[in-house]
Amino acid sequence: MALYAFDGTWNQPDYIFDDSRDTNTNVFRFAQYYAACHGEDASPLKFQYLEGVGTKFGRTGKVIGGLTGAGGRERILEMLHLCASQMASGDRVVDIVGFSRGAALALHFANRLCDGVPVGGELLRVDEIRFLGLWDTVPAFGIPGAFIDWAQDVNIGWELDLPSRVRRCSHALARHERRQAFNVHRLDPRHRHENVFEVWFRGVHSDVGGGNSNHPLNAIALQWMMQEARKTGVPFLEEQLDNAGKGSDVNAPIGVNSDRIERIDRPFYECDLLHPSAAKSLAVGESKTVPVDSRLIYDFSGLMLEAGASYT
């Protein structure tokens, strides 16, 4: 059994572990808890973490990697080489996690493992991907597309569909991310797969995936992912789950790349799931004002609007 963890663009460990300044992502935190719960069994062969694209080759690498995802294929090859050693030893069950572009790399990596990896002249496949954990998958490979809609869909050569042989896939989605260059890649928007669990969380991209020092929201999505992984047999301890959620606050301010009234741009689908922390509970007699986009015939509020009419 081994974990393969792919971090997001520009993300790398800071080893500070101070909630007020910690820029570690949930991928790195998850990997640390994973190694700890395996104790002496957490050998380098069974625990692989890769920094995000744009963390190598100085300023130039940061710019190019951040804009295009360059370096992603090299990371895939590196992980495949490591996994080949694992499979050659007879262990063909893996766990995989990723955030942002790293989540897209995790998806592609999972598909490659299901397609087969050349080892000693034969093609070896994993028996099972026990757990596939993703935080807000945003591929955006190939073309910088911050202001170009079609550029966000240019992911030629990457396998981003749900892989076969996955026992459980859990995907944490950022409900309030509004940047055009951060289109989320849904795995099962029509809810056709019983082994896929996509859940919306309050916050923007890095509130959910971590790395922005917003620990009160980061911790919510981390604890949920660890709980999801434990359902498949990852031996996280209760103490670890409690520690992962320590300092969480459902009412904490969300990241800066949204707006004050927390409007929602990302599409919701029928039967989509909200994490309990993302839904405000109202007391009897309490009310809440919600924005309604009058340019639409209807929106997520369920209210029907008539042209020319006014409402209070």
C-alpha cells in the first residue's frame, strides 16, 4: 500500500506548522498524517509527495509552470517510476491525492496506472486504487487562459475521466471561487457513479485546498478528506482526525478572490451535495438576504423572475 500525493501550482512545504502563518496545503498535511499513521511501515517506497508545478527552475520556472502547467508530465513520469518499484515488489493497491493542477495530475496518474506501467518487459496494472482524494480539480494545461474561455478546455493528451478500478473517489469543491482561469473539473456532475462523492465547501480555491494560511477553512476540507479516506481502510486515528479539524471555523472569512456577499458563479447540478459547514443554519424567525441574478430566468435560489417586475 502506498500514497502518491500531487500538490498544487507553486505549492511546496514550508515546515512551519503554525496555523497563523502555515502555507502548507491539505495535500501535504494529508501526506504527513498518512505517513504518521503507518508508523514504521511508512518507508520512502510507500509515501511519495511531489511539490506543485512552478516550484522548480527559479523565477522562470515559476512563471511558465504557473501559466501552462509545464513540468506536469515530468512529475507523472517520476511517480510512475516510483510506482513501478512498488508493483514489482507485488504491492498493487495505491492511494492517490491531489489539489488544483495537482488533482488533475493525480487523475491522469490514476488512469496511467489502470492502463498499465512497463516493468521488466511486461505491462503491470494496479489491482485497485483504494482511495482517490481531490481538492478542487483545475486542469488548465497548455495555454494561459485567464481571459479566454476556450483556453481553459485545452487539456489535450491528459486523461481526466474517472479511472477504472477506483474504490472511492472524494472531491472537495470550492463553492465561492470566481476566477475565470479556475474552472473546476467535475468528475460526476450527473451523479451516475456510486463510488464518486463530490461535495461543495464554503470558500475559494485555496480555502478548500489549503496553502493560503486560512486555517479555519482549510481544516474543514482536510478533516473531511481524511474521514473519507478512512472509509476505505486508510488507518487514520481518531486523534489525527481531531487534530486535523482543530481550529476550524465555519464562519471564518473566505479568501480575497470573491466578493463580500459571497455570490456563486460555479454551476450547481441537481442533487449536488453541500458540506454542512457550507450551509448556514437559521434559527426560528431568523432571515438571510441572498442575491438573485435578474438576468437569469431562474437561479440557484429557485425564484422565478418576470421581466420588468420589481421585488422586495
